Amino acid sequence: QVQLVESGGGLVQAGGSLRLSCTASGIIFGIKAMGWYRQAPGNQRELVAEIVGGGNINYADFVKGRFTISRDIAKNAVYLQMNSLKPEDTAIYFCNLLTSERRGYWGQGTQVTVSS
């Protein structure tokens, strides 16, 4: 019913930048939150950033000052501008959407690889 499609991942040198995009399609009556999670090999999936409700933003401590999350409500889209990337940022990044009924949806993930 709801599909999330991510794009923008790739290979970048340390200190470089990438911009991730996620667009939701389908029947969505209310979005509680949209955000980005990441999962490195052998690790658990962790929150990177999210926009909640009317626009409150939460960032993980390890990305504060480097990443910026934004959204386009009309497009049901969320973006993640990633600057000053570090090798430890290497992971699969997943888009997440939480509806007003607290039903969650995940994108397929986009690979981000940061080399030194």
C-alpha cells in the first residue's frame, strides 16, 4: 500500500558529501514521522535523523553538525544532506515512514560507502 524509494547513495571520499532522497507513494492520510536509519555490517539498525509531527527534528549525536534532514510535504519526501562524511558513516541507509496510526514502512535501503 505504501512504498518508499530511496536514492542518492554511493561511494565518496572522507570529507565529501552525499544527498539522500526518499519519496513515499501510495495512500497516506497522515504522516507522524519520516526519517533515516542506517545499518552497518554486523550492527543493528540505528536512527540517524527524523522529522516528527509538525516539524520537530531529532538527530543522532554522531551526525549533529554534519547531516541535515528536510522534507517536502507535498511530495511526501524526505531528504538527508550528509556533509563531512567519515568512514564510520559507511552503512546501508534506510528511509522510514511512520503513519499517524503508528504503522511503519521501510525503504529497501541505499548503500553509502565512505573511503579514507
